[in-house]
Amino acid sequence: MAHVVVTGAGGYLGPHVVSAVLDRGHAVTAVVRPGSTIRLDDRAEVLEADVLRDGIDIPSRGSAGPVTVVHLAWRDGFHHNSPAHMAELSAHYQLLTELPNRGVARIIALGTMHEVGYWEGAIDADTPTQPLSQYGVAKDALRRSLELALPDSVGLVWARAFYIYGDDRRNRSIFARLLQAVDEGQTSLPFTSGKNRYDFIRVEELGRQLAALVDAEDVTGTLNCCTGRPVSLADKVMEFIRENDLPISLDYGAFPDRPYDSPGIWGDASRILDVVARDKVATS
């Protein structure tokens, strides 16, 4: 059993990672911002802390084994050109490079496909990065700096996430906007062309993939947390509308496609699927 500290546990992805790690039998300290009202899995120990200002005072968990930190904390992740990304970059670097001095043996940090920038096709660990948003620039800079700064004794996994959906009342994606529009009585939603193809992954599955990486101690470096299957945005949104029986249509072309979005971009999922497959082998 490991002691796993999850930063950003009160965010969109955090509760799903916390529960998935607990389901694997580990002790979890879920770090949330002071005053957070998020309801987390009752099995977790909740710690209120401003990790970028005060760091993490990692509590003792009795007989729990080595400490792993899953670093999800990040402000304005849905606002790709927020000034917060670059303004807080050094604080993330300081936090994560201090962790080895606090007994942390493994760090799983959440990355993003937006580090790559404009790219057509599959992304793997060796795909060159040229980010085109402040979010992508900051994440890419953090990844590069951690690879240089962390000692060899710490296992670093940079887990690149792709287009996350699910639990849509808590995100700010097109799916959340659809639900809000229906709540407001709208029957049509302004939309892009919808032609871009993305790698969509449900938030619950992403949580399970990140939790699986806690136990895959031989896996380090950059890898993709994704499905490996590209689907057009229009097809995915229409599927969402049908599955939820939403009385709304899309006004295609009302908004231009973002210039930094690729026509088709998805992850090479071979490494993460291998990690997840280990569970099936272990329980068969």
C-alpha cells in the first residue's frame, strides 16, 4: 500500500482520481483549496492547503508505504490564454522540485495535448512540441524543467490528457454549454464546423488510468492518457445530444474553428493501455 497525495483534488478531475486510487487499496490524502465545499470519497483524508503558496505538509499515514504525488492542481485549465498559466508556472516548479525533500518517491503530473500545438495525427512521447496557447506553453515548460531538475531517485510520469468529458455539470466544455443552453430553454447552440477530430476520454476512465500509473513503478517519462481513437467533434456532440435526449440543435459555422486546433490529433495509447492491461492479467 502506498500513500498517495492528490493535489487539485477539488477540481474537475480530482474526485475521480481520488476514488480510483482508493479503489486500488492505497491511502489517499486529497489536497483541496481552503474553503472548498467539494464532496470527496469518504475514505480519503482531506487536507486544505494552498499548494502553490505554502507547499504541501505531507501528513504521516502510519504504515503506508512510499509517497506518490499525483499533481492535478492547475488554475484556469479551461481558459487557454489566461495569464494565470505563466504567472504561476514558477510556483508549480518550486512545489514539485521540493517534493523529493519531503520523502516523495514518485510524481505523476498532469500534462495536456496542448503542449504539442498544431499537429496532425498521433502524438507520442517523441512528438516535437510547439504550443500555441499560454496553457500549452506553461505545461510544456514545466515538463521540460522537471525532467532536468528532479533527481534520478524520483520517478516522474508526465501524463498528457486529451479531450476530457463526462461529469459535464462540472466542466466548461461544449458538453457543459449544451446542458446549460437546454436549462435556459434554448433550442439551438452556436457551434464551429465540428470537423476537427479529437481523442475523447471520459473523466472516470482518465481517473482510472492515472490511478493505474501509481502502481506501474517501472513506467516513467511522458505518455498519453487517452483512448487512441480520433472522433470528430460534431459526431461526439451529436452522440451526446442523442444519449441525453436533449431538445437542441447545432448552428454549424456560427463560430470559427480556433486557429491553433489541429484538424485531427489523437494520442498513441499503446503505453497506457499496456499499464491498464496489467490489472486484467493480475486478476485473471
